[in-house]
Amino acid sequence: GQSLEQPSEVTAVEGAIVQINCTYQTSGFYGLSWYQQHDGGAPTFLSYNALDGLEETGRFSSFLSRSDSYGYLLLQELQMKDSASYFCASGGATNKLIFGTGTLLAVQP
Amino acid sequence: DTEVTQTPKHLVMGMTNKKSLKCEQHMGHRAMYWYKQKAKKPPELMFVYSYEKLSINESVPSRFSPECPNSSLLNLHLHALQPEDSALYLCASSQNKNTEAFFGQGTRLTVV
């Protein structure tokens, strides 16, 4: 089976840096992706790590350590619009894309 | 066109009704998904179609019946639903395993 665990809530202030962690147990691991979902909206893709290391996309970076079954999403220069739910997700040998438990990020002024 | 279009956006149905949710993508993606999402919970995988064939059914009750008429369309037929089936139903597509999945805006379903 697959399970991906995240902290349920994180709070940070505008302009700060925040890290959202994801620990996983999956069979046939094929990499870790991250999605953002605003309240009432659809999940949108942020980043994908197939290999260990850091991937940077603008203000967002994502990190993966396969040996530790761990990854994180790093958000820099936080803005109010970054307030949303963030999900890590992983597939396997098939197209079974499973989402983590989700982290609600609240950005405060 | 990087959109996944879902219709209807909202649906209210009685427990004896039959209705269908529709999803369309024109990105040439070969994998299409149905997810169910309850408030403040992650999307929960229901079905996966790969190359127009059902490849994954996550033990979903038979009152939900998926259909993939062609590579661009995905339907979810609903029959004899229960109030606890009220949720946001999301359709998604992707080109390859584990690469970027594109989601539609969802159908907010209420069963009365």
C-alpha cells in the first residue's frame, strides 16, 4: 500500500520561508510531486522529484531523499496568496497517484 | 489547451436519481482519473483509466460506474447514491506515470 504523511497545519508570516514535510511508505516508488489547492479550487501541480536532491521553480523548491523516504516543499518570500492546502503525491508502477494527508498553510500579514 | 473541463459544476440529486458527470481533455493524455474529495481532506483516488481501459478501481461501490468512450472523454455514472457520497468529484489527466496531473475544477455533488 501507499501512505504519505504531512503536518496538518503550518502558519507563517508574509515574506518568510516555510517548509512542508512529507514522509512516505510506498511500494514501487516513482517519485514525489507537490500540488497546491486553494479553498474551492482544483489541485494544481507545483513540482516533481524523480531523483534525490533539490528542484527549484521560482519561489518554490522541492527536495527528495529516497533513502529517508522523505521529501519537503520549501516556499520562499511567502505571500498572502500562498495560503492554501498543499499535498505531496506519489504514484507507483501503475498510474495510481495517491495524495498525502495535506497541509493547510496560513500566511499571516 | 491545458485544460480539463468538467460538467456540471454543481449537481443536486436524490437518492433514486441517475446522473452522469463528464470530463474532457484535449491534451492527448493517456491516463485519466476520478477522485472524490471531502471537505478538508485529500483527494481520494477512485478510478484510473490508462489508454481508455480501466486499470485501477479502488474498491469503489458499484453505484459509481466509470466509462471512457474515447481518449478525450471520461464519464462517471451515478445511481442510487447515499447522502455520504456528497463531495467534490475531481477529474484529472496525465501524460505519463507520475508526471504532472492536470485537474478539472470539479463537480460539487450533493445527494439529498
